[in-house]
Amino acid sequence: MPVDVLAVGAHPDDVELTCGGTLAKLHKLGRTTAILDLTRGEMGSRGTPELRATEAAAAAAVLGVSTRENLGLPDSGVVSTPETREQLARVIRRFAPRIVIAPAPRGNHPDHSAASKLIRDAVFVSGLAKVAPDVPKHRPVKIVHAIAYREDHVKPTFVVDISDELETKLNAVRCFASQFDGALSAGEAYPTGDPFLHVLRHQAAHYGSLIRRRFGEPFFTYETMRVDDITTLDVSTF
């Protein structure tokens, strides 16, 4: 079934950490969403791929995602090749999203930045008729990069207000008990000495402050955003 937004992460739980609140908000707005995990997370120090798959399904239900799939690429071995681009392009064509959410262009885990490149390459390839010609071509309108915890190299293009969705996001993260129970850090989030869920709340509060809201999730686009009527601009200067 076609969806409005396809969120792609390198590992199960990446999407929840970076844009879970945004997906929950989209669900409230009546938009259809899907999650694609590129790997099963089999190289993770905690849990098993089977357990993480169960946790991922539970988290998707919390966020109101219509479907979640796994591409089955090797964990710690995500690369952009003609083969992986075609694999991902086939999924993109099947879901036919208008918007694709990708990881930040840079990250600590090699899979995160590699996934960002693979996704951009696959979105382009998805619009080429001679690649996988047995599936009708489709190229999404826009890729947005979820850059939570990665503001060290780029300023957000925009921030989504998730003040009403933060608890839903945290509940989705809690589904991954094998990864986060008792944790002080995970993924791209740096430890502060507080429990991991507190770190997520602090980060969301920081991003929310950038748009004068309680909580937010930041995104980056390479394209300049268009504004038709500057009188509708939000976020007070003072």
C-alpha cells in the first residue's frame, strides 16, 4: 500500500530515536507512514535479531505506523552498491512515498552515514526506468535527514514540534527493552550521566527550544525551503 512518508533506519530502533515523535504526529494528522530497517541489528552487543524484530513490531504499533519491514542487509556492512540500491529502490517503488526520512549524513556508527548515502542513491535510482524495469518507477519528492544528536556538523533546516508526541516517542523507545533498559547512552546520543530516556527528553527539550516549543525533532535538507508568504513565518526573533 502506498504511504505518505517512509522512514528508513540502519538498525531497528534508529527511527524511534531520531524521528519517532514526528511519525506519531503524522499518524495524528491522518498521514500514512511506514518504517524500513536496513539491517536486523545482529551485531548489537545486546539482545538478538529475533528479539529486536519483536520489539520493532511493538514500537511500530505505538507510533501508528501502517507497516514495518526489514531489508536484511548485513549489520555493520551497509554499503551503496548497484545491488543494494536496486533492493532499496524496489521497496521505495512499492511504498511510493512522497517523503523519505533518512539518517543524518554523518554519524558515529559507520552504518548510519552509509545508510544516508545508500538511501539518497536508491531514491535517485528508483526514478530510473531501466533499473528493475519489472517494477514501475517512482521517485519521492523529497528526502529529509533526521539529525537528532548530530548538530555538531549542521544546523537544522526545520524542527518538528513534538510537544504532544514526546511521551508516545518514549513509549516506542521503551519497547526496545533489550537495548535500552539500564542504558546511559545508545546510538548517536552521548551519555550525560542520566538514564537514557532522560537524555532523550533533554535533547528533545533543546530542539524544542529552537522553535519556542517544549519538545522538538530536528531535520536537515540539502535544498533551500520555499516560503510564499513571509507573514506566516513562525518562531519569534525575540
